Amino acid sequence: MKAIAGGMALAAALALAGCTSTQDVLEPSALVDEGTAAATLPAATFPDSLGAAGTPQPDAAPTLAAAARNARIQFAPVVGAPGEASAPLAARLSARAGERGISLAGSGESGATHVLKGYFSAISDNNSQTTVIYVWDVIDSAGNRVHRIQGQARSTSRGDGWEAVQAATMESIADQTVDQLIGWLAARQG
């Protein structure tokens, strides 16, 4: 059964990777509070770990700060997730980006160094749990895909598809997305 679920998740992720739909279910301007969009946190507020399984990385904070300082991110509307699931995702993306010192560009603003395009799918397993599969394409200012962030998160609520996905699940995806993005940005700095 796990092999079938894993195969379904892989197939869904691959299908999402090829999506070209422009369904606007997440308004990018909702990601940015105009009063705090350009605010960044000092390097001392960054966590000390980018390493394996909780291994402290003492030099990580300056690298993370530099990566965040040099990036201005815009989140494009996500494809596949309804508004009820997109709202907690958008709120948490904005909050987590601010915590990590990443500047966000709102919809229609220029100057973004990268645009993240998200593709989402919810797959239920016999009404016992739902898995959200996500793929974010990281696009540079020239329009080239330069990186991909992907993963999955489980929601333990009973139900079918998106109706079973809890806000906490989408918030967890937002945290993972921003953390993986800043890790990738930091790796490019070094």
C-alpha cells in the first residue's frame, strides 16, 4: 500500500512539474504587507543551522543574512490549491520570509531577483489522510527556471482532497519552502 501511495505521489509531482495553467488562486499582493515588505532582520536573528540533523553551523548566520539581503522574491499565484488552502499558505510565506530577512516584491512590482511559481495537489488515501504535494519553480529575472523546491506534507484530518487539508499543513509547507529557498540562496553565495 505504501508503494502505491509513494508511486501516486511521485506521479502527481511529475504531473505538477509540467503544469502550465495560470489559475490565479493566490493573490501575490496578499503576501506583502506594504509597511514591512522591505524590512529585514539583522544577521544575529537567524538560526544557526543549515547542517544535517540539528548540527550547529556557527558560520551559517552571516551566509543566510547575505543571501537574504541580495534576494527580492515574488510569489506568483499558485496553481491547484483553492483559496481556503492558499490563504494560510500566503500568510505564513510572508511571515516566514520576514523572519528569515527575505524581502518580498508584491504583484506588479519590479525588481524581483526571483519569482516562485507553485503547483499544488492534494491526494487522499481512503479518507484516512491527505497528502499535499507541492512543487515550486524558482525563476530568475531573465525568466529561466534555476531551481526547484518540492516536497509533501500530510494532513491527518479525515476527508477527501482539499477539504481535509488543515491550515497547519499549509503553514508547514510555507516554512519548508522558505527554509529551502534560503538554503539554496546561501549555497549560491558560497
